Amino acid sequence: MKNEFYLILPDIRSCHNVGAMFRTADACGATKLFLVGYTAVPPKAQIDKVSLGAEKWMPWEQKKDLRRLIVSLKKKGVQIVGLEKTASSIKIGDFVLSSLNGKADNDIALVVGNEVDGISEDILKLCDDVVHIPMYGKKESLNVSVAAGIAMYEISSKVRK
């Protein structure tokens, strides 16, 4: 049986980013998206345009409070993974090799950060793991939908085997 794989989008400002993450979540076999806080929800022209229909069949749920959602998922045994560069975060590839190693036992929820502020410190403390994507150029970050896509692919390649 395949594990559940959730994508959590807290306070994402851009509808285009939301649409792109719907489309990528579908491609990576995500179970459900949680649209949290002021993240826009379908139907919305900008989301629909970029998601190319994925918003119609991908399960999603709107939640107001990120902390409450995370606590609820943790009580159900879901492993919470934050995508954020911190002093103690690990490379996404190392996380997949060491923590998942092709035999993920837990359902997983990937939390991505807001386009400007990332994931807050109090939410990072609730995460079971915090991962980052190594940057080799001059920029220190990627667009949230691009970063989410890379992380979803890395995780789903193990969770969805």
C-alpha cells in the first residue's frame, strides 16, 4: 500500500504559484493539498490557467490555521517535513536516502514556505524534519512552486514506489 503524501501551502500570495503546485502535486502523485491561511482556492482564473485542470481532480482542503493542521496531522502519525534552509536543515537528497530509504513507513506532509517570509520559526519547531535544496549559484532561493516541485519529486520518488 502506498503512503499518503500531502502538500501544505500556507499563505501563498501568488495564484500562479498555487496553480503550478496543483499541477506538480498531481504529477507527483500527491494525495491532497491543504490550502492554508490566505492562500487562494479554486475556482480562480489565475489558479485554473496554470494548473491546467488539475484543480478539478486533485483533492484539496482549505484550512485557516497552520499550527492546528500540523498538530492534527501529527496526531494521525503523519511525518511533517518543512522545506526551508536553516542552520540545522538537511539536504533533500540526504533526507530521502537516510529517512525514507525506499521504505517510508509514515504518511508524509510537505510544508512549503511563504514566498517572502518562508516558514516561521514556531512552525519549523513543529516539523519532524526540515530539508533544503542546495543552491550552487548566486541566488540563495528558488520560486516556491519550483522548490516545492523539486521536493515533491524527491519525496514521491520514494513514497510512491
